[in-house]
Amino acid sequence: MADGELGRIGLKRSNLFREQCYIDGKWVGEPEIEVRNPATRGVIGRIPNLGRAETLRAVAAAEAALPEWRALPAKARADVLRRWNDLMLKHQEDLARLMTAEQGKPLAEARGEIAYAGAFFEWFGEEARRAYGDIIPGPAADRRIMVMKQPVGVVGAITPWNFPAAMITRKVGPAIAAGCTVVLKPSELTPYSALALALLGEEAGLLAGVLNIVTGDAEPIGQVLTEDPRIAKFTFTGSTPVGKKLAAQCASTVKRVSLELGGNAPFLVFDDADIEVAAAGAIVSKFRNTGQTCVCANRFFVQDGVYEAFAKLLAEKASELVVGDGLAGVTQQGPLINVKALQKVEAHVADALGHGAKVLTGAQRDSQGGTFYQPTVLRDVAPDGLLAREETFGPVAALVRFRTEEDAIRMANDSRAGLAAYAYTRDLSRSWRVAEGLQYGMVGMNTGLISSETLPFGGVKESGIGREGSKYGIEEFLEIKSIVVQL
Ligand code: NAP
């Protein structure tokens, strides 16, 4: 069985497939936990089931590697990151195929994610050389104050399955660039992308112990990463409930914490929008990765005057999306990650239909079985149903009608999430009012695709703390030290 799935992936470089963890520059652990392809349910391979003891060992390795790594000139660290990005691009096709097999996303999206993920290494290598300090005029004639930036130390990181490479490089890139060392736990659903990245990091010149990857039982591993006093900073991407729990665990040792949590993005279409552009943006924002991105549009608020036309256009475009195994070249919609995800989508759709919503397209499992679900557009959705209140994390566009700009902003802000929002209008003044009025960390104005390594990515309210990417992202891994000099 495993041979069959691996054979279908067809790696050109077979040793990118690793079934062991990476601690202190060594490949360790025995393959135990099965990893399945969500499209076929076939077993791709196994990964080690490590726990507390091995995670403590990884933390010790990261602590031991810290003095030498942080002492390197920034350029030396940047050179490693640049080579690492080069290697990712060199092996882009293999890495993309591995990712599609374990995660399910269409191959074209996986190729895009590898390029996006590598860009964080390149970007933060460049940023490492600009971690400038300050000289502050002193409060007295014979006093000076100097500010220098230093790496925070050992970093604990936990990442989700929906972007198996980029959610890692967006943390590891700035951490390593800043001079920190890392212990990372990827999702057990998508560990192979992480392990392949570790191999390429080793080839790019990472010192032993700078990056350690531990797979296995989430709770004991997470406990070490959040409670061990040797870890100075904890960074997490995943769901809001798990993020809250882990942040609470970090309190006992007062760690620095960054959280990239769930979203529930509103997508506003005003009467003065170009609805062709809005519908195209809606498809990208809603259906990328089968609706399993944290910045996916979840609630569509559409103004009276364009409601009918926009609904028709969106339903047409959604019904044309090709559903299937991501490894097949034509696929635009892969499977949902697992049965739990499928059941959540079904519960949200049933709730909406029970409250009067109507189906424009989809709203059922796909005939291919498994966790394939048809791209779905629902109209006349109640603004207070499950679809509106919770992150659906699936291929369902829920359309709600609005009359005034004030109503749209009020409904869009009526959420505990505050990650991404989108708005379509051709009125310049309105675009400023709306962008400023939306309580979200990121706003896409006339675009459904916002992510890049240059964007400060992150949310407000219960969507998180801190920013990743951009010039701000490295600050999460730098400590400010102030030195007061008496002349
Ligand atoms: P999740 O269930 O919270 O899992 C995320 C990670 O936490 C996984 O590695 C998981 O391990 C681990 N984990 C779960 N319970 C844990 C515990 N008690 N202790 C320690 N670790 C634990 O989230 P997910 O389903 O993987 O990801 C989807 C969520 O991530 C969505 O809500 C999405 O919006 C959010 N997300 C946010 C961003 C952002 O930038 N804001 C980006 C991507 C995704 P296992 O998988 O091995 O169990």
C-alpha cells in the first residue's frame, strides 16, 4: 500500500521522503503513525510517535546550538537561508507533489506554496542584515542610551496542516535569520513537507541543533514547548481554541507568544463594484485549498443592487471548478482534509438550509466519495447562523444581502475573529471608509489574494497576536536591549 502511494507521488529525488524526525542534526525515531493521502485514503508512510523525553532532548540541542548560531555574522545566516530557498526551488516539483499527496491541494497550488514558502527564507535572510538598533539622546549631558536588538533565544513552534510548508518557513525563516534556534512540531497530518524542508536546510548549511523537528503526540510535545523555561518564545499557527490553551500554558514561564489563529473573513461587494472582478476574486479567496485557508472568505455581504447578478455569476464560476485528486493536473478543488472537516461543512450547510437559505450550486458530497465536497454557493443565508458565526473551513460561499454601507460594516465586524476582510468598490472615498472601518488585521481592497512575504500577516481580536512576514516579522524573534552609558 505505502509503495503504491509513494509510487504515485513519483519523487525524482526519493530521499526527500523522510520517515524519521530531525533532532540535533540526526535523523531519529521509528516510523509508527500512519500518514494518509486525503484524496485516496491510502497510507503514504509513517512517522515517529515522539513525546516528552525526545522533545526535551530537542530543546537541549537547540539550547546548545544557540551560542554559535547567534554569534555568526548576519550575512552568514543569510547565506544559509538563500541557499535553502534555492534548494526549495530546485526541488519545487518534488516538494509540491509530496505536499499534494499529504494535504490534498491541487498541484498548481502546491507549486505556488513552495515558491511562497521559500520566499520567506530569502526575505528574512535580507532582513537579518538590517536588524538595526538606535542611539537615543540621553536625559542628561553626560548620558547616552543605546538600543540593540538580540535574538530572543530558543523558539518553540507548532504549525497546522493547511499550508504544510509556508506556515513553517514564515516562522523558521525569521527565527533563524535573527539568530534563534527552533524546535518545531508540524501537524501529524502533513509532516513530510516539514521533514523534507529539514533535509534541505541541512544541505544549505544549518548547524546541528539550529532546527529540530519533532512529530508525535501533540499534547506532551506542546507542553514542553510552552512550559520549558529554556524556551524563550512560543509561536503557534492553528485554531483559536488550541491557541488559547497553549497561550495559557505559556503564562507559567512568561514567554513571548505569537499566535496566528482562525479567521471568519467577510467579503463585501458594493453596488458600485465591478462584479466580474469581484466574482473572480471571490473564487480565489473562497475556494483556494478547498476553502481551507485562514483568510478564506466565509461570509459574503452583497448590496441590493448587484445581489442577483453577483450570485448568478459566482454560482456559475463555482460550478465549473474541477473536483478531484490534486495530483491530477486538471484538478482545481481537492478533498477536505478528513471526515471531521467534511462533517463540519455538512453541519454548517444543513443549519443554513434549515434557516431558509437556498442552494445555487453544490451543497452535497461529490460523487467521487471520500471527503470530496462540491463547491457550494448558498443565497439568502441568515446573518446569525452557524455559517456566519463560525469558520466553516470548506468550499461553501454564504451570501447575505445588505442595504447600506453602515449595515455592511456592522455585520462584517460582528465576529470575534479579525484576521482578513475583503471589499469591492470603485468609489475611492468608500474604499478608505470601509478599509478603516473593518476591524481586521488585513483588508483586501478589490482583490481576493493578499498573501506574500512582504505583507505583515496577522489578525486582531481572537485571530491572534503578532505579525508574520514583512519587515515586522523579524521583530517577533528579536529582543530589545537598552544600555545606559554614563560618560
Ligand atoms: P489545530 O487543530 O489548532 O492544530 C494546529 C497544530 O496544533 C497542529 O500541529 C496540531 O497537532 C497542534 N495541536 C492540536 N492540539 C494541540 C495541543 N493540545 N497541544 C499542542 N499542540 C496541539 O488547527 P488545524 O486544524 O491544524 O489548522 C486549521 C486552523 O488553523 C484554522 O482555524 C485556521 O484558520 C488556522 N490557521 C491560521 C493561520 C493564520 O495565519 N492566522 C494560518 C493557517 C491556519 P496535530 O495536527 O498533530 O494534532
